[in-house]
Amino acid sequence: MKTNLYFILFLLTVSLLTFLPYTATADITKWGLPEGAVVRLGKGTITGGIAYSPDGTRLAVSSSTGIWIYDAHSGQELTLITGHSDQVRSVSFSPDGKTIASGSNDNTVRLWDVETGIEKRRYRGHTGNVRSVSFSPDGKTIASGGLDGILRLWDIETGIEKSTSWRALAGDTDWVNRVSFSPDGKTIAICSADIFFHLCDVENGRLRKLRRLIGHTKEVTTVSFSPDGKTVASGSRDETVRLWDVETGIEKQRLIGHTNQVDSVSFSPDGKTISKW
């Protein structure tokens, strides 16, 4: 389905790259792009996490080698942040753009200084791979979820865990694929190993389920709010990206074109672009 509202940025990793030396982005793009795509990025194996900086100038990509930071307009790689003992699965910029949170297969959540790449803080508590991290809009909380099936809310300054309420709320012991704060910080979108996902109200560090959004035909793997908070995008193993009205839970639009599952979606700060991988 074509759309005049969204220009799709495909971030694709070709298996052939694992057998080639790292090359400049300009060399990678010579293989051609799908119709409507802006640029193709690939360094190591992309593992499912992509995030725009708040000012829209940078793009963070989680990979098997660390966290790649790209110029969001030219696609030029700027730096590689390393330090996790296993592959990075998810990334999220702080509201001021100075810090990146990451979740990893080493079961930790870590904070990094964007400019220096130095680790600022580490959060322990998950007993399985951390598949998703998300900063709250006020920069005071990080939500994280993973293979232990528990969504955790962390106080940024103290490192103290505020809540572990998702499992009890959902009655679900499966893993958490992705979590995303709404722009006003009042709602969290959560998807686990099912064909639907939830919108939950965040209240005093606790979660209250608002609605369940149903429409995908296979497991929902990723969710992301638009900057105005009125739309939430979801990606799935059914190879589609779907846009939903947050207020009503009704599907607004469907983006097709992938020939495999969609592992990550992210809105640009101006809401005009969705990057999806």
C-alpha cells in the first residue's frame, strides 16, 4: 500500500555482509533500494533496535557489534558504542539527546553518553535477554522488558526498580518484545508473544490496562508512538506495519512491502517518516 504521508526508511542487513569487511554506506547503497526508501544502512547484524535522536539528526541502531550512531540525513556512520558483553537488542535516546539507553542479551540495561560513548549507569534485575528499552518523556524513568516476561520501570537517578507489574497485569508469562512510552508519558504500549498488543496507563509507577489492539495475523514484534501521541505503529511477523488510532484502537493504515517479519519501527521527530527494519 502506497502512502503520501510516510516515506519509509528501510534498514536492512544482508547476510552477505557477515562475510565482507565493513564498507562505507555509499558502497552499500549501490545494491539499490526498494521504491520509496531513502537509504540502506548495514553494519554487523542489526538486532531489532532503532531510534531517532530527539532533534532528528542522528539514528541509533542496535547490532551484534554494539550501538551504531548514524547521521539521519546522509546515512554516514558517526561512531560505534561498545561495552555490552553480548549483542545489543534495543536502544532509546533520552529526551535531551545526550544519553542512550540500551538493552542487551547480557540481561542488563545500560546508559551511555552519546558524545563520548562512556557508560554512565547499569541496571540489573532481568533474568533473561533485555529486548526493549524506552525512556519516559521527562527523562526520569526507563521501561525495559525481555525474555523473563516482566516489564520493569527504573528510576534513572537512583537505579531503583519502580515496578514489575506487567506479568501480573497481563496474566501472561511470555516474553516482552517491545515497550514504548507515549509522548506525554501517561501511556505505555507493550507487545509480547501474541497477535495483539496492549496500551496501558502509567500511574504512580504502576500499570493499568486501557485497551487491546487486535488485527495482526502473527506475533507483534514492535510498537512505537507518533510524536503527537495520536498514532501508534506496530510491526509483526505477518510482514506488515500497521498504524492505529490511540484513542479508539482502530487500524488507520497498513504499510506493506517487507518479505519477512518486521522487527523494529520508529517515528522521526516530525512524524513524517517511519524507519522500519
